Amino acid sequence: MLFVPTLIPGRSLGTVRRRASGDRAHASAADLIRVRPGVFVDEEEWRRARPEARVVARARALTMTSSDAPVVSHESAAAIHGLPLLNPHPTHVHISLDDDRPGAARGTIRHRAALRDGEVVEIDGIRTTSLPRTLADVARTAEFECAVVIADAALRRVGGARPGVEHPARAAAFRNQVLEIAARSAHGLSRAQRVIRFADGRAHSPGESLSRIRLIELGFRRIVLQERVAAPQGGDYWVDFAVGGDDAVWLGEFDGEIKYVDPDLLDGQPARRIIDREKQ
């Protein structure tokens, strides 16, 4: 579960500090950071939060301080849906507005869009674009690598997240829905088509998504994700990549440092046990 820093409303940093000193929940908040005017967070919480969590916190702060709650969209909406991001904007929130709406608030990236019924949902009190609409917007406008990371994760959610468990029909229907939405825009359709064709829900992390892009750039074409390999003692292993060459099939793995330090991924086990099991 994504840890999102707790937002602390206040007109000024001074008033928030006084409130924090007398509030058990924020008694340790010696240093605070302003997320946007009138909203602050504990510096320690902000420091240990993932980039996606900071994006969600900014979107929530925007909602808190807006008289008319905006619709969060694009990469910011992807974070609210729980999808990973690659190099998100460090300060601004993406929002979508109708053509007749006035200009957006400070700290936002404005997109003009005619959102249809069903394309706006509410998640944890934040109005945001639906998952298909979010992916269509990202695929049309984001850099290829950023869009693929999000698209892989979205397809993983729709088509099955576990190795060996896939729902091709469900994933295909989702792809078609995304492309239909993207086709309603005058810009970025070819870019969206490229992203959606390349996306593969069998990639289990942004690192695996980027690795697949790099393998293609290096000239490899026969790439199978989550290849089943029989274990010597029985059962199955699932390898991130099976890359076909002229004379052999190469097996490859991508593991980032977070796998060995994040408590959620360690699931209560020491890192050395995780490493030993992988070596076995």
C-alpha cells in the first residue's frame, strides 16, 4: 500500500508549527514543507515517501484548497490509480478542464479536454480521470518510456498480475477502449498506438518495462516475458525475460535495490534470505 504523507492545513508555516507543537499526532514535526499555499507536510514523511506518493499528496492538497475540485489527469491521475511513474513532475499536478472553464490554479499543468460520462471517478476524495482515460491521455502526451511504464502496469492490473495468470481477452478489450478514447483527440494518436501496441502487462515493474525497451533498442526481437522454468526440486520459477538469439535462448532478470530494502516487498523476511532463495 502506498504511503502518502499526512497533509496539515494552515494559513502560514508559523501557525502550523504552533499547532504541531501541541498536537500529539504532529509533535515530532520539527520541520515542515509547504506542499502548496495553506497545506504542509512533515519533512521526514515527505523525505521517505515515494515519488508517486508525493504526486498524490499534491493532488490531494490541490483538492483541499480548491472551491471547485478539479479533475486530476495524465501522470498525476496514474499515481492516484496506484500506477508507477517514471520521473514525475517535481512540483505540478496535471488537471483536465473543459474549454469554457477559466484558467487553472498555480502549481498545475492544464489540459483542455471534453470528458465524457464515466471518464471521471473519485478515489479517496480526489476527482480523477478513469483508468482507460488516464492511460489514453498518458499514451498520447508522455515520453515513450514514461508511457510504457504506466501502460504495462495498467495492463497488468486488467489482465492479471501473477506469473502464468493472464486474461488476454480482458486485456485486448482494455487496449481497444484506450485507443478509442485516444482517437477522439486531434493530437497524439500515432504516439498512443505505438505505446499501446508495445505495452505488456506481464512486466512486473518499471525496471522490467525499461529493460524491455533497452533490449529492443539493442536489436533483440524475440522477447518473452515471465518465462516458465521448471525448478530442479519441483515446482516452477518465472524468469523476467527469455530473449531469443540465433543459437540460444538467454534468460534474464531485473532486480532493483528496492526489492531488498522495502519492508512491503521483504514481507518480514531479512534481505539475506531473499538473496539466498534467489541464488538457490
